Amino acid sequence: MTAPEPARCIVLISGGGTNLQALIDAERDGLPVRIAAVISNEPQAYGLVRARAAGIATRVLSHRGCASRDDYDRALARLIDEFRPTILLLAGFMRILTPRFVAHYRGRLLNIHPSLLPDLRGLHTHRRALESGARVHGASVHFVTDELDGGPVIVQARVPVLPGDQPETLAARVLQREHLIYPLAVRWLAEGRLTLGDDGLPRLDGQILDRPRLLEDEEAPAEGR
Ligand code: GRF
């Protein structure tokens, strides 16, 4: 029997692209996706350099000079659809998306967010976690819906907040875990194990995910614990 075709995937970025790099590395290590293109709204995004180094097509679609958010998102969707992706991944893409755009990719559009959603939606999550006195912080992968950082959460990784942590040290610790949970969720989606039902509920292997999976639990069997 021949192996199924890898899922065609587009990654949207605006910045450094370490999550993109984690996906590129995971693809090389057997993640069943093919990253068909990386698209950035920022021409200087370092993630574009990472993509080119990996031989992946890149496109820049600047939002500057675009008359409206709707115009931009229509142009973005046209660009994306030229690559005929089955999966669309936001990896540090710093734009709010229109409902029309989100609906077009419903169930195949994921985002990674640096907090334990539903806590700390929006920006500056690491600073806000420290200010709140939280002992635990982390990252989440979720389906994208109209609600900013509000779609159903699929998998999370928790990290301890340590004495003396600064936003930068905490961010670095969270980012390491992001690089594990994003490829994990993408694998589930690419393998058809992860779906978003018409009822708005995420399902993994046909079971409703009434709470996010935790990276710690996913890693446990592999480590024989
Ligand atoms: C990550 O913290 C991600 O969770 C957030 O934006 C950041 C992107 O980092 N959405 P990178 O560009 O992948 O290094």
C-alpha cells in the first residue's frame, strides 16, 4: 500500500519564524505535511529567510497601502488558494482576520498562542502572566474562529514561572514548548484525526475534546512513564 499524500500546508508569518522552523524540521523528520509556501505580511520577516533556506516558496503580501482589512484578506486568500492548501497555519502572523477569511478555512486553520487559553488572550502574554503572579504559564494551539484567540483549544503545554523570571526568559521557556505542540496538533490535523464539527466542537479520533490535550500527557507513554 502506498503512503497517503502529505497534506499541503501554507504557513503565515510576520516575524522570526521559530515555530515555522519547528514545522520545517518536523516535516523533514516525517510529519505528514508538505509546506507548499510561506507567506508574510512583513517583507523583513526572518522566517522568510528560514523558508528559503529550506527550499520553500515564499510570498510577501504587505498590508501597508491596502484600503481595508477586507481587501487585504481577499487578496491573501487568493494568494493562498493558488497553492491549493488543505491546511493553513498561523505562526506569529500578527493580523486580525476577517470573519469571511476565517470561514473560508474553517476547520483547517490553526493558530499558536503563547498562553494557557482562555487566559491571556491578545498581546504581551508573558509580561501579563508575570504581573498576575501566575505560577504556571504556557502555550496553546487552537482552531481559529471569529473570536480573537478564542477558538477551540486542541493542545496545551504548561511551563512553570520561576523566581526571577523576566518576560524574555519566560517567553523563551514557553517557545521551546510551542515548538513541540504545534507539530503535534498539525500531525493530528494532517492525519485526519482532528476535526472541527459543525457543532463547533473539536474532535480527536472521533471523541469530543472537552478539554485540551496536555503535552505532558502526550509525552508520557513515549517516555515509558
Ligand atoms: C509565538 O510566541 C507564537 O505563539 C505567537 O507569536 C510568536 C511567534 O514566534 N503567536 P515565532 O515567529 O514562531 O518565533
